[in-house]
Amino acid sequence: MSHAVSIDLIKAKLIERIDTLVPQLFPNARIKGREWVMGDIHGSPGESLSIRREGDKAGWWKDFAGNAKGDIITLIAAGRCDGDVRAAIPEALKWLGLGSLTAEELRRQEWKAKKAREEAEARWLSDAEKTRKKAKGLYLAGDLWPGSMVERYLLGRAIDLSQLPQPPRAPRFHAHVWNREAGGVELPAMLLPINHAENGQQLAVHRTWLQGHPDGRVTKAALVDAKMSWGEFRGGHIPLNRGASGKPLKNAPEGEWIGVSEGCENGWSAALIKPALRVLAAVSVDNLGHIVLPPQIGGLFLIADNDTKPDAIRAFARACARLEERGIPFQIIRPPEGIKDFNDWLVALKRQAEQRGVA
């Protein structure tokens, strides 16, 4: 190309043609109002991931199940470049055909793109703070978990929080939490705070919608997306178990190693298997690589699944690579071979203990 093209202009031009771009990248994506929706960043069928088609956030996407997010360049990276953002830039230039612009046209387009970006960023920051406050308000409106549907849901998965040395206070129950499926419906849900380790601020709330059954059981609700976060939480964590010290994370003992899971159920399962271990949930594999920790933490035990899906394996490898780049020591711990995750392992251990009791 004879003239350099800024990232602002590339994004602006991609957004102008987003309804042409998205179906080319992801054939399973479909339009739903102001958004394109699909199952995940790899283009699986579903609605967990949404891509804004218009407005201030046009081009931005968010996976409400995995809680990953990004801009229109990362969409091209996922759809055409196996996740490589650097390779996505020349791919975008090729798709847009920007090489035909004159120097004067390019300058005008660059100025417009820069101005639009600055205005959109200011509005985004304001909206993000409003969402953070609303998410915190929802969490604080919840009831304590003992005796609620939350307790029965967890017990149904062999998770008895009363058996931990210091039962966690983080889980809460709310009887009416809105879910966007089927045009919007309010259902009971387990609420968990997503906190920031440095400033102690609650960044967001994590919601698991629940469903009661006639026999008294409580399970995840029969929704396409029964788990979602609300609010921007990059770097945050969900506190699950304080471990042997019983101290808050910011006051953790010097050199302490802590367990970090993706989801809460696996994290609590690991804590029940080893109660002395402090455990946090990163909420998503992507956030695992960005989790913020107090400076005195010695390292991480990564509570991992025995995954066989290539996409999940690659995502976990990328998170590990980011931790290595940041200089954070870690060890990967998994359940025994043949057992999918720590919750399945906990259920198996409980079943074995019950069988020994009967014998």
C-alpha cells in the first residue's frame, strides 16, 4: 500500500459493513434485533455471544457464557486467522480494499474515524460505570444462601459449603433475576460478586439461573445460557474459599499459593477436596490469564478439566501463556484420568464414601 492506514479507520470501515462481514466469518451467526448472535467466538450455533450491529458499541462482541469480549478486529482474528490479532490487520485491509484511497481521502477518513472513536470511548466509560453500580445493587438485593434454592442447588452437586472451615459469604439468592431469553423472563438465581484484588471494588455480578422441581431438587434453569455475568470484570475474580489462613485475599500470607478455577462449582469442589486451599474463580478461561492478584501471592494452582475439545484446549493454553508472560508461577492440577472435572470427581468421592458406609 502506498499510504499507511490507522487501526481507527480500519475498524470504522469494518463496522460500516458489519452485516456483510459477520455472515462471511461465521455462517452460523444470525441477526436478532440490533445484534448478531452465535454460540461462541468460534461461530458455533447458539446465542451466548452477541455482536452489536449499530450504535456506540457497534462492532463490539461479548460472550455472556464465557465472559470473553473484544472488538471487530478480534472477530476477524477468530474467523480468519486462528485467533492471531496481528494477522487480522492485513486480512482486514485486504477485505476492505482500502489501498485505492488517495492521500487526501485517507486523511479525511482518518480524522472522522479518530473523532468517532474518542466520542464512543467516552460514552462507553460512562455506561460501564452505570452498569457496575446496577450489578452491585442487584447482588446486594439478594438474600444469604443458607436455606435457599442456592443451597439445594449446590447440595445437588455434592457441594456442601457448610463443610468448609469458614463457609463463604459470597453466594446470594435472588428470586427474580431477569434473563433475556424468550423476550425476557424473571427467574430465581444464584448471585456471586466479581471483585478486583487491588482496589477491593465489586466490578460485576455473576448469575446462575435456577429451576426447582416437584421432588425438591434444584438444578440450573433450562435456558440456552443459564450462566452469565453482568458488568465489565477483566482481571476480577469470585472469592470461593479463604483456605487455611481464613484471611481476605488482600491479607493473604506471604508466598501463599492459591487455586484458581474457571467456574464456581469446580472451584468449590476442589476446596472441599482440599479445604486448606484458598480458591478463586476466574469466571472464564480468557480472564484466567488476566486475573489480578495481590503482590504477595506465591503462585497459582490452575484447577483444570480433562478437556478433549480442541477449542477449549487452545483457550486454556493461551491463558497459561499469558500467565507465563506476566511471570506468575503456576501448576496445573486435574482430576484423575477418566473424570471430566473436579465436580464430577467430588460426586464420585461422595458416592464411594456412601457405598463404604453401606458396606
